[in-house]
Amino acid sequence: MRLIWVLSLCILFLSKNSTAQSPKEHSPSEIYHAIQKLNFLGTALYIAAHPDDENTRLISYLSNNVHARTGYLSLTRGDGGQNLIGPELRELLGVLRTQELLAARSIDGGEQFFTRANDFGYSKHPKETLEIWNKEAILGDVVTTIRKFRPDIIINRFDHRSPGSTHGHHTSSAMLSMEAFDLANNPAAYSDRLKGTGTWQPKRLFFNTSWWFYGSQEKFDKADKSKMLNVDIGVYYPILGVSNNEIASLASSQHLCQGFGRLSSRGSENEYIELLKGDLPADKNNLFDGINTTWTRIEGGAKIGEILNKVQSDFNFKDPSVHLEELTAAYVLLQKVNDEHWRNQKTKELKAIILAIAGLHLESFTNVGYSNPSENININIEALNRSNHKVIIESITVNDQTQTQEPITLRNNVLFEQKIDFKIPLNTTYTSPYWLMEKGSLGTYRVDNKELIGMPETPKAFQATFNLKFKDIIIPFTTDVVYKYAKPDKGEIYQPFEIIPEATASIKEKVIIFADGTSKQIPVTIKAHKDNITGSVRLNFDNGWNVDQETQNFNITKKGDEQTLVFTIHPPQLESASYISPIININGKEISKELVSIAYDHVPTQTILLPSETKVVRLNIEKSGEHIGYIMGAGDEVPTSLEQIGYTVHLLNPADINEGSLEKYDAVVLGIRAYNVVEELRFKQKFIFDYVEKGGNVIVQYNTASRWASQFENIAPYSLEISRDRVTNENSEVNLIAPNHSIVNFPNKIQQEDFKGWVQERGLYFPNKWAEQFTPVLEMKDEGENASKGSLLIAPYGKGNYIYTGLSFFRELPAGVPGAYKLFSNMLSVGKDKLENKEQIKG
């Protein structure tokens, strides 16, 4: 109950791009809180690198205690991380984390912004980061965000003075902020982006420091704090009935795919802010000290402030609607303000408050989740006036098309309903994240429409505008057209209304491995997004690959139905990697997209249109053994990849592991972070070790350092200490330091060529200490560092073998990296060479 209440409270009346959510009803306390924010004309921008980097405690404090308009600029969307709740990685993970950030901001009261930077994975130094990101492009995005948002103060999450000591993305975010602070007010800097923004000079730039950046609390206590401000962010809000830290905990807990769900915290807590640029406030408990944050900061604002401050001081909690005339009068004055930035911002806030105090319910929704350009849909309009004030609908428009002819008086508590027959324009853009519309580079997304840069998501396709008349004052109120439906087990549900092609095509497997010259049948699934679809599908492929029948026809009667066409692919004789793409043709119109949906309960369902393509890889690969037991960890696609090369993979439930149950498998593999996330394993470790001792082969993929210490004495049969060591350059040199070991010789000979074409990184969380029983197999390093030998370790135990690897197979196998397949096949085959030799001797 508390969670639902706080979610409702914190959406409040903030002017931000919201996800498709149900209309919110607001209590007098919430309305009063919004008026407090309306009467504060100050802005703060928090800057960091990734989703979850933000300090939700400070963002909430600035928004709900200081009442400042507060934003978080995350340079990336977290595309390079891992996913604890599902299979989405890379671009799809970025879409999910974007929505989790929006969910967090809806709770802590902030707004959300991004640059075009792609989280390409862990980086050890800002030099590498800024080269891959294209520094000039991303710096321009930061400058533009500052110019648009116009913050009085900027707060960096990380220290710009510490390159090489932490994640390169982190330091880079602070370094770019430092430069952008001055460039934002320079008309010669990024002059091509000045249209609609102008220049802007923030007053102060801070670093959100803490003892952690000093190495210990003792060192921090001794540090010079003459340029530091100190605020207590543990404050309690009596008007809201909740503390700042409780709000912040709920906000950070929205990062579920990163495992950030946590208990609420309460009580006093100090936050330190170090001044980097600008003047030091005289009041070290007030970040805005000396900055005019009243209505008098804008020309013509004094009279508006007189009205709105009086509303705040005389607020009627029993009947907030008594303030309607005062608020509409303030609205009229606000429209005469010349300062476009403050006029637009405060108009959004004021209109939301007017809606709330009048008890006005305005809604526009469809009964279908998606449609196509040039199709007709019904838009349901609802309007309800729950006050005693006279409110008239002068007109209703949908995307500037007028839909009503006569004024309609909204009688008290009498629902007005109307169905609008609306034709979707033929030129309507398909729904999809704007940063994924075009193929970008490794470090930077391509966005051709510069006006979209910085936005958290693509603006919704359609909006309904209600032009309401209060006495002689007409005020427009706009709502997104959404999809609304009900499910028996969940009740009323709101989701985005999407515009998609008439049909899309997909190949289920994104990488198809041809382990030899044998042809394969490739199913291509056509999904209809419209009734009575007839067309053809052509398979596009490169030279060297052949298809029996390049084009096949399809006919689908019902919208939402699917038809599968099977193409036979013949690989080349030599090793090769390429892509095949299904191209749909409907009446001469070609569609080369597939539809991907991301659906979780904590965020709105996301519809993504991606290029429909599958990587095909011809390998000359050998394997030994057949049945593999796989214990899933934090989620990966390795089991599917192993099936591609002919293994039969059995997904194991740890609860079912007992004495002797693993002996039927040729090898047992533990998925990424299994010991971090599968608590049941602490009861099954002895059975895993017994399996190895009796001749089994166990492969443990990477786990994060120290997080399993409380549950396991050791995850290996011998001493093994996992560190935070990693090699982030996917092209770094790899040396075979155990060249005669069977793991690099059987059944495939591993050579330098097999380490080419890796993606994102070599590996992570390598052990740095291990027992003498382990043999290190590979040696690698990033530039300027000592070589690490912990990426692949193998130790005999009894009659079997235990392997620990931090190599990022969870990225390489789904990406179709040939050498990664060969090396993994060798790990699965360890010990099988001796068995084969025995069979040959018998023969």
C-alpha cells in the first residue's frame, strides 16, 4: 500500500516525458507540495555515466525539500551491463534500463536526460572512453542539455581529477561536465545547436563527494572541507508522510535488472557537495544560496508570485478548488511573460495543478495496442469535472485535427464520453526508440533528428488536446493517446499505443552456426499486424552462401497471427561469417524490420523495431561428448549457443541436484554469476564436487568478487580468490601459456586467429590468487597494465576436472565469435581425449 501511495505522490505534476500510465488522482497534500515547487524558480542538474549511478537521495532532496526542478543526465543508457531479470542485453538492455530510470524519476521527482553515448562496456581510462564515444559529439550533447534545461547548479557524481582510478565512463562524465559548464555560455561552441535554446551559464558546479572517494572515513574526516557544503538528506516530509530516504530507496529499487531492489532507509544522513566552479554559498547548507529563486527573477513575474504565494500561504486543504480563479488568473499573466523558458516550464506545472484542484479527469485511449499508417482507429475520449466550477470543452483536437464542433459544458461529476474515428496519416513514423532507428558506431548512437537528442524516449505518436474554458479563460490540456484494457488477474492496464508495419519478419536464432558443410533449414516467421495480409519474403544473403528458394509467398488472414516459411541454407566450404535478412514485400513496399517486445510488470511494455537479420557462421569445429547439464545464473544465451554446435543441453534446477544426479552428463556448466544469484547452490556444492571427483567436468563462468563469501567457503575444490581484474580491450593480445595442455589442443587446435573478432571485452572478474593445483592457460592485459593469467584456470580433482573462466563467453557465443565456440567446445571436451585414445587402442 505504501509503495502505491508513494508512486502516486511522486509522479505529482512534474513536467517530464512520462510513460503511458493511468491518470493520477491527487490528494490536497500532493497538490500543496506541487504549489511549493511551482513557487521555486531554481534548477539543478545531476550528471553521471550510467543508470544507477545517480544519487537518488540527493535528487529527491533537491526536488522534494528544496523544491528545485531537478534532472539527471545519464550519459549512457547502460547498454553494456548485465541483466538479472531477463535475456535482454546490449541495445535491448538499454531500452529496459531507460524505462527503469524513468520509473525511478517518477518516484524521486526528477527528470531524465541522455546523450547519444553507447555503453560499450567497462573502460579503464577516460582516454579510451572519449575516443570510442567521439568526445566532440557527446560533449555537444552535454552542452545542449545544459542550454535546454538551464540549471543554476550542476552536480557531478564522479571526480574529474581521478583518471585511471575508476571506470573510464565515470571519470569521463565529470570531465565533460567540467568543460560543458563553460562552453554552454559560449555562442561559438556548437553554434549549430543554438536554435531554440540560446546560451546559458550555470552559477555553480559541484562534486558529490563522500568518504568513499578518499579511501576511508578517517581520511575524509581529516580532509579540507572549506569548499564543501553539507546537507542532511534524511529529512522527513510531514506534508507527505514520508522521509526523503524512503522515497530515494524506492526510486533506486526500480533498477531491478541490476539487482538494486533494497530495503528502505530512514533517519538523518549527511551528503557532502564540493564546489568546483562558481561562487561558494555563504550558507553551506543551501546550494542555491545567493541565487534568486523567486518569481521576481523573471520580468513580469512579481504579480504572478503575489497570486501564487498567496495561494500557497492560504491553501485550503478541505476544498482546493476554491483557488481555481486565482490559478487561472495567474495562468493568464504567465502567458504574457517574455522569458520563453520559464513561461513554458511554469505553464506546464500550473496547468497540472489546475487540473488537480478542479478534480478534472481527461483521458484519450484506444481499445487496440497498435495499428498501421493509413488505418482507421477509434479513440475514446473521457472528460469529467468533479468541482462546482463551470468548465466548458470548447474543442477537442487530435494532433491538431479538430474533432468536436459544439462547446460542451462539463456538469459536476457527469462523465462526458465520445468516440472519435481517426485515420492514422500515411506518413506516421513507426514506434521505436529513436536512438535505434539507424545503425550507429561502437560508442555513439546515430540520431539524425537533432531535436530528439537528450530525450529519454521517443515522443508518443498521437495526443488529444482538450481546450477548456474557465469563465473567459481558455486553457489547452494535452494527453497522450494510450492503449487501455483489463485483465482478470491484474485489472485495468495502461500501455503505450504503437504504430508498426503491416507485417514483420524474424528468425528466432540470431546466430546460426554451421559446424560443418551440412545445409540447414531456417524457419522465417512472418507476423501480421493487419488483417488479410498477402505478400512475399525474400531472403537476402552474401556470395558464398546459397538458398534453395530465395523468395516465398505468404497469406495471413488474422491480425496477430503468424506464418512460418522454411528456407534451406547451404554454407560455403571454408570458414566464413555473414548475415542473412528476410525482406517482406507487400504491394511493392519492402519491410526489413522485426518486432521485439520487452514486457515486465515494473515498466511499460516496450515495442522495438530492429533490422531483421541473423548472423550465419561456417565453422570447422570438433566436439566430444553430447549431454551438457547447465545451471542458469543471472541469465545468458550460452545454452542455446551450445545447441547450435550439436550439444544436447539440459537446464538443471539446483533443487533437483543430489547424489549421483549429475553423473549422466558429459559436462556441467554454471552460468554467469550463478554463485551470486542462486542461493540453492550453497546446499548443492558437495554434489558438484563429488561429480568432478568421480570423473566429471565442471565449468564455472564468472562470478562477481566477494558477493558469495557469506554463503560459500569456496566455489572451487581448491583455494581460489576472485578479484575485480578484467581485460576490457576485446582486441588485446592473448598468449597461450599452457600450449601443450589438452584444453587448447583437443578437439580443436586453438591459435591466435581464434581470438580475433571478440566483442566488448576479453573477460572480467579474473581470479588473482589460486592454489598450485590450477594451471593458468591464457595470459592477456590491457595497455599499460601487468599481464593477467587468471582468465582461464583448470585443475584436476579426483578423476575429473574443474575449470573456472572469466572470459566473456556469454557475450562471444551469442555474437557468433568462431574462436570462442572452439575454446568452449574444448573446455567441455577436457578429459575426453584420453577416452578416445583408449577406444582407439582397443580397436
